[in-house]
Amino acid sequence: MNENVFKRNKLLAQKVVKGLESRNMTGFYAADREEALKIALEQIPEGASVSMGGAMSAHEIGLVDALKKGNYNFIDRDAYTDKRAAMLAAYDADVFLASANAMTEDGEIVNIDGNANRVSAIANGPKKVLLIVGMNKICSDIDGAMKRARNVAAPINAQRFGLDTPCAKTGACMNCKSPDTICCQFLITRFSRHPGRICVVLVNDELGF
């Protein structure tokens, strides 16, 4: 990574961490994927039950593999025949892994969901929420974050899942009401009633979508 980009991301991350702290959330900055994995594992006690909401970023830093191999009760949704049972188990987990579709420089977190299992678990249920977020997802304000979530993250995910939505064909949000739409629920996390429940690991890399 270009040295100037590295410096810029580090300074921006410091601003985001302060924003998170002002919102009763916790933030960390990792210089690379390896450091991100180390920080993330430090937030998860051995023996903890851990679930997740399809976070590609957690896969990309090696966190999911580490949890499967380690001394953790990892609730692997892919291993469940009954997907609903896996989703419900997430609400009682010690730790819920996710990412963000976008974040603001001031620490607000934006997520869009189709089934709402991910956004509902972020909002309430699991004792702790651990978000792995690449610096590519940081936006200047909430309007920019919403635009990124709808026009970058949503179309790519619709294409990834092979869904028949307008955005999968055009690459941009058409504000559709397609039966396949994944933009059913919008969650803006601007404050945590429970101090430190939500923890964000910012990673100096492009992760997820």
C-alpha cells in the first residue's frame, strides 16, 4: 500500500475511533489483516459462543477459520440444515460477528439487510457485537454512507447471490420493490445503550463490499 494512503488511513481511523467512543462503542485500528486478526481474537474469550451474519471481512482476515480451529463454540450457519435455527441461536451468542456496509467518519454504522437476521442481532441480542471493517467503507457523513450501502454494497451482494434485482443488472440502486430485494431493513447504529457492547476493528485494507 502506498505510504501516503497508509498515513491517511491511520489518521482517519483515529477520528473514527473517537467518534465511536463518543457513541458508547469501542474502536481499534489494525495496520493490516494479520494485526486485525490478533485484535479480533483478543476480544473473544476462549470457550465463547460465536455466531455471525455473513461478514466477508471476517473471512478475509482469517477470523472465521481461526474460530473454527480454536477453542470456541462457533455456530456455523452453513452447517445447519435448519437456517432459521442457526439465526435464532445467534441472538443468545456471546459474540456476534459482522461488518458494516458503510461507516461515517464520526462513528455511525450503516447496514442493509434482506432477512434482517444480521441487523436485528447487531441491534439487540448477542452480548457483544464485533465488526470487522475495511477503511474502504468509511464515508464523510451519513448521506455518503447510505449512498455507499445502497449503490456499492447492495448491488455487489445481489450479484454475488445471483438475485434478480434491478441493481444486479445496472450496478446501482433503483429503489426497487423486487421480490429478491436485499434492501428490506436499514439499520443506522448511532449510539450503544450498553457501553462497549459494539466493538469495531478498522483495518487498513479493502475488505468486503
